[in-house]
Amino acid sequence: MQTITLFNEHVGKADYTIDARIEEGSLRIIGHDQGPDIIKLYGEPEHDFSYTFTPERTRFLHYRLRQDYLSDADLLTLVRKLFGGPDGEKKLRQYCRSHNIPFEFHDSVESIDQMF
């Protein structure tokens, strides 16, 4: 299983990491935040979240990205290029919503499990 890093920085008093990988044909975007600033935000020292796309939606996302950006790149390369960085998570959500590509979202601190 190949994993790529989309974002990994120390900002203020917190460390933020977002990785992407494909597991059994499903794209997973996994975030982990930790540090004193995270306690201020969530009341917990760590915050984990994830986006999961079914294999079918993973294939459709790859197809759409290749079409929209005229690229033959593999999915993880496109995800890093288009959704890497500090605002990449927001861009990913906007792209998926505008192209009607559902995903599951899980947030450990806020106890959110939703389908978008």
C-alpha cells in the first residue's frame, strides 16, 4: 500500500499531518492533529479524521480528475497535486460536492460519521 503526504507542518503549537492512500481499491485521506493548540480547539490532545471513498467512487474520482485536468497521472499523484497543502481538505470537499462524488467522513473528537 502506497501512502503519500498531502500536508505535514508544525503551526503554532500543533502538528498537522494529512496522508492519502489506496486500500483495497478505496481512497482514504487520513488526518492527525496534535498539540496544545488542538486541546484549545477540541478539548483533546489529538484529533483524527478521515475521508473514505468506495472503490467505485475512487475510480470515478480518478476518471473525473483525469478528464478535468487532462492528465494521465495516477490517482495519488493527482490528489497530492490538487489537494495537498493547508487548504487541500477544503478543496477536496468542494470538488467532490460539485461533481457529486460521495464520501464517508469520520471525525474522532466530534464523534461524526457521515456520508456526503
